Amino acid sequence: MDVNTEVIAKSRVVASPNSKADVAVYIADTSELQGGEYALKYDGANYVVTKPNGENQIVELNAGVSAFYLDGMVVNIKNAPESGEKLLLRPTRNGAATLQMATTDPKTIAAHSFEASTTHAQGNAKFTITGAGQLREFEVHVSPTGKEFAVTDTKGNVLLTPQPYPPAEPVTVLGTSFELTDGALPGDKFTANLIPSEGDNGNLRKMLNIQTNKTMNGGESTLIDVYHNLNTDVGLKASTATRLQEVANLEHESAKSRIASISGVNLDEEAANMMKFQQAYMASSRVMQAANETFDTILALR
């Protein structure tokens, strides 16, 4: 599934319900993507992006396209937000939810791949086959001066006369296209064999290598590393939230107890006071009764 369809690109932007902004986030380089969300604010003149780590950065739109590049994503602004409006950019939030099985039939998988060899190259140039045509086996030679290259067959017959090195665009010879980047040393030789061989499974091997190739976090982490780190971060945040909730509940109960001790009514204490006052009243009544009886006795003596 294409991760850069217009629907998916727009789903990575969160705006207010009444917003008239038309913004989309396209993925350009997965190795530079960062987790978390970005805040994009327009002040009427400049766009300010707040990164997940809290850093603020002023970005400039590329002339003629109304877009800017940041951390592996291209933010395309077709209709600018209003002054002071803030948008949330979430380049990776729904990434896993959009994954789908492309096919369930193993016969439709293109397991074979055209491999290009750099066995005889000492430099760091990359030789990549981009399309297979009539030419199936050939060699690319870099001149002794390192300023030209030529294409021959395996017998040394020249198929493409010397051309300036490095080529500015893909090279096509007899329907077969390849790319050769800068970095080759004088005398380097690149070979290609595009004849299908049984059991090659080059594309399948590349699929398997996705789990071990370090393509995330600037080439420092694999997909599995990022997944494990995500699980760890989520578990840690969930555990921290649980502990904070428990502490908050304890503080709440303690506060309620302090308030009750100052302004509340303790039924047990009130019952004890009532019994105490009742006994005091009865004792006072006995005193009054004794005094009354005494006066009656005195008056009777007369």
C-alpha cells in the first residue's frame, strides 16, 4: 500500500473542526522519521514547528511548491492556516494501522531480482540495475583517468563508447538501464548478469533483511529495535501513570481526612459528649432535688 496517497497524507494532520487549512504530510525518508507529534503554528508571516523534544524551529517554504522538508517528511501546504492557528503533525502515529497484506498468493511474488556486482570495484560508487532489456550480461569500466566510463559485453566488445563519469542520469544500453553514482576509482569495473537463475530469490532475501537493516533513527536502529523501544516507552509511561494515580488518590484521601478532622462531625465523639452531658444533667437534677427536700424539711420544722 502506498503510504503517500493523498488521503493518508492528510490523515497525518490534525486541525480544529472549523479550520480552513489544507495541509498534508508525505513520507520522504523513513530513516529520518521521529516518533511523537509536531506542532505547526502560523503567525501570519512565519511557520514555527515545535518538535517532539520541545525544540522550536522556524521553517521556510520552498519557492513555488509551498512545502518544507523536516525530519524525513515533506509538509505540503495548499491552503495556509489562519494567523495564530496551530496544527498537529503526526507522521508515524497511524503507520501500523495502514499496513495491509498486498497479496496472499505466493505465485504473484517477484522473488527473483537483478543483482549488480561490484566485486572488481575499489571505490565506494553504487551500481544499480533499474530495468532489464535485451542486454543481459555486461561490464562497466571506469577509465584510468577516472573521468570516463564505457560499457562492454563479457567478451570485451564495446557497447557504449566512453562517456563522462559520473553519469548525470540513468544509462540505457540495448533496453537495459542502470545507475552509477560518484565515488568510483580509476580502473574500477562493475559487472551485471541479468539472466534469471533458479533459486536466486534476491527480492525475498531483501525482504528478510528489512528486519535487520538499520534504516531508522538515522541508520542506528532496525524496525525491531524501534518496536521494542516503543513497547518499553509505552510500558514505562503506563506504569508511571499508574503510580502517579495511586499517589494522587492517597493525597486525596489524606486531604479529606484533614478536612473532616477540622470541620466534620464525628458521630462517636458526639455520642460520648451526649452521654457525658446527660450524666451531668442528671447529677445537677439530683442536687436540685436534694436542696428542695432540705428546704421542705426546714420549713416543716416551723
